[in-house]
Amino acid sequence: MHIRILIDNIGKRFGERLLFSNISAEVASGQCLSVTGCNGSGKSTLLKIITGLVRPSTGRIRLTLDNTSSPKEQISYTGFVSPEMAMYTALTGIENIIFWTKVRGVPSSKSEAEKLCCQVGLGKTGCDPVATYSTGMRQRLKLAVIKGINPLVWILDEPSSNLDVSGRIIVKELIADAVRQNAAVILATNEVEEVLYGDSTLEL
Ligand SMILES: Nc1ncnc2c1ncn2[C@@H]1O[C@H](COP(=O)(O)OP(=O)(O)OP(=O)(O)O)[C@@H](O)[C@H]1O
């Protein structure tokens, strides 16, 4: 399946304040687009517009699937990792993976969820309640969930936040793997090294 996302002249206004205008870019299966810009420039807002969670003030997101304009909500093709996402703290990491992948229609078995925990370096702590996790461990769990969903479009908002060096390497490998498997990746980051993962860069 080939997907193409066209960010077509997007602008966003909050009340009187114009955050950005005339933003255009494109990303397709097998490519990564980096979105960068200073704090408050609107990276997270743009990513939410691309997922369909926030409406743009002007312009539109055009999605084509196998070269046909798709009438479906773009959110059904996307997986989103964001600092604003929260996991269920009363559930274990493994239970969260099983829950979220089921919600997205690609249920993981317990052994698949355990494997995902290992892949993001959570190992046996996957059996512990998320309430006991550090912020970096919670971030790793979000990465396990998107890996389990394995969407056509990966939308990653600061995926390395709170991660140590080994976590950053995991992010790098996840992105490379997703692109190899023909996903389209949109990555908002201010990490100089991560900006370079993009085949193209959009600076806000
Ligand atoms: N719902 C909202 N209502 C009003 N203002 C908002 C809303 N959402 C975001 N903003 C404002 O838009 C600006 C851009 O926020 P956003 O989080 O998109 O920036 P960012 O580039 O991701 O920032 P950072 O690098 O700090 O994460 C901020 O000033 C923020 O306060």
C-alpha cells in the first residue's frame, strides 16, 4: 500500500494570534519528513493537524492511498507518539500494549506485547504497573505501542524526549525500520541529529 500526504498551504490561528501560514510539504511511503523550529513555533500543532486532531485555519491535508484520494479520516492510518499522550497507569506496560493495539484493530497477543517491551528496552518491567515507570520508561512504552500498531503513517512528536542514549538509538532504529517497511514518517524534533533522519526538512 502506498500513501502520500500533502501538507497543502496550511495555516493556523489561535484567536488573534497567527501561529504559521502557507506551510506546504509532502511525504510518501518510504520517506521521513523532519519538522523543526524553535519552541512555540507550532510543530506539535502541525502534527495534530496532520493526524486530524486539530483543524487548520487555512489549507488542507490531502491524503492519497494507492494513488486514489481517500475519503476516510487520516487518523485511521496514523500512529501518533506525543508528549501529551498518556498510558493507563493502573495497567502494566504489557496490558497497555494489548489494550491500545486492540483499540486500533491490530491486537497484540501477550507474547507479542512482551516482545515489544523487550524491543524498546523495557524487558521484564513490562509486567509492572505503569504507575511505577519513570518518564523515560513511559516514553519507551509509547514507542512499543506504535511499533505494535505498525501504522502506514508514523507521526512522532519529540520521540526521544526523556530518553537516554540507548533509548535514542532505539528511536533511530524504529524510524529506519518503519521507513524500510514503506511507512511514511513525520518527525518533529529539535535534536540536530534527529533532524537529519528526514529525507526532507520543514522548518517552522
Ligand atoms: N489550543 C490552543 N489554544 C491556544 N494556543 C495554543 C493551543 N495549542 C497551542 N497553542 C499555542 O501555539 C504555540 C505553538 O505550540 P506548539 O506546542 O505547537 O509548539 P512547538 O513548536 O511544538 O513547541 P515546543 O518546541 O516547545 O514543543 C504555543 O504558543 C502554544 O501556546
